[in-house]
Amino acid sequence: MDTCFGWDLGGVNLKLARREGGRTVSVTQIPCPALGDPSKFDRALEEALTIVGDAEAFHAVTMTGELSDVFSTRYEGVIYLVSLMRKAFGEIVQFYSLNGFLGAHEAIAQWQDVASANWHATAALAASLQGNGLLIDVGTTTTDLIPLKDGHACAIGRNDGDRLMEGELLYRGVVRTPVMAIAAVAPFKGRMQGLAAERFATMADVYRLTGELAEDADPFPAADNRGKSIEESAARLARMVGRDAEDAEFIAWKALAHFLARRLLEQVEGDARALIEREDLPHDAPVIGAGCGRFLAAALASRLERPYRDFADITSSGENVREMVARCAPAAAVAQLA
């Protein structure tokens, strides 16, 4: 078949890449509805099916949605998502695992290799195309750091728990992560002070104030369910230091945002340096950036004195979809690998 759809089933987003004639021609991101039961995945799939249409195509699936708290276990989540996609597309659908693509029955039997394997798909493709490098995929919620050496992904961890232990997964992102997860204290008006351990603001507010976050990168409700203007983001950051936005000049809130942005960059840099040393990556091995927060990867490449390459630069895609290919790298990767 000439057409292949790559699916990345996340707990908050469904990502869909369409590949034709050896190139990725379209990429779509569909937010999952904020429901407290698994039907949120059904709703997102229904919307995606209007995009797929009745095209005769191959379907390649990866996932992280099994981690959603609508499932009592990850195993239950994998079964649900595999069954959902098999019902939609029949036996033609294949599921990405750490050991390659599997049919539905095999995917359930080997569920631990299927669960949250989307990072591996991105890394496997990047390694095959780039050879050496450090892949850094900075998303809304997490950051993946995967060393690539001699055409292979050199991850030690095989699941999220082990990857967190190995420094290959940082549960920090540029949108949904609460500010309180980044720092407990921050400078304000010339003094260090504590930050509230409360979800008053997220990193999306921080990066709106630094000017680095694309407008369409945050489809989620703000922490206070208000708007997403610069002023409203500043007001949420003010809450983190127990104040109102009117208690300081706007420049003070921008300074606070820049401090928090540096703290996250430093956290990613710490893991990156450890992985580079662990794998003894060549000095000319580039940092490969993916995800909506790959501006962090580009900044890190400069700090590490390494070349930077965008994920879209190493994949074959139409010029008009390059941004979304880089943002939705796992979906694009499984489509190309398939």
C-alpha cells in the first residue's frame, strides 16, 4: 500500500501522521477530551477517522495513553487501546514494540514492550538516519533523552520507570508541567523566596512570558481556567510567590519566568551531560531536537558546543508539514518505519 498512517495514542493528545510516496504529507494533533473514563480515546479516534476517510492504507500505532489514570493498570490500558484500534482497522493495523511491529494479539501478549514505546520509535528512526547523536524530544509533559551511537539507540531503560532511573526520561515538559515541579525557591525583588507548592501556574505560562512557546502548542486549559494572554500568564506566576500581578512591574514577572526556564534547561542539561559521558559520544555528534519544546534542545546544543539538527531535517517530509513532523515525531517515525 502506498499510504501509511502513523498513530501516537497519548493520554492528552492523539497524533496522526500520513505518509505517501515516501514522504510525510500531513500531521494532525487532536486533544483527547477531558473525560474521566476511557471513552476519551474513542472520542479522539472518532475525530481522527474523519481525517483518515476511506483511504486504503496501512496503520502503524504507538502509544503512551495506557499511563492515563482512567486505567487502573498499564496492562488494562494497552488492552483497551489495542482493541480500540483493531476494531477500527482490523488485522491491517500493527503496533510498535521495542522489538518491532506486532499484530494485535502479539501486542497484548507482549504488552510491556508496547506500553509507552513511542520514544523508541523516534530514536530508532533518528539513529538509522543520523548514526550518532543525542535525541532530545521535549513535549508538553516529558522530555526524552536518548543517546544514538553507530546507528543504534543506546537506551538502557526499557520502560518509563527504568528510564526515569537512568536519566533517559525527565518528567518535565514545556506546557503541562506545574511550576512547583521546577523549583522550590526563586529570586524575587532581589531576594530568594519560596514558591507555593500548588498548581497555580504551569510551564506554558513561563514560556509565554519568555516568548518561546508557539501559540498553538498549548491546547489545554490554563491552571485557573482563565485566558492565555501574557498578562494572564503573569498573574498566574504572581500567585506562585503569593502575590497579585499588580504587586510588581511586569519586568519582575518576566525575570521570574526566565529564571524558571533556566532551571528546566539546567535539569535537562544535567541528564544530557551524564548520557553523553556514559556513551562516550563523539564531540561532533549533534543534538537532535523534537517536540513542541525543542527550542530547549537547540539552546542545549549551544551550551554543549555541539551541532544542532531538527528532527524534521533528517526525515523526508513535505515543507509545509515540517513543524508538525518535529512536534509529533513518534507518529511520523512509526509511519516511516512501517
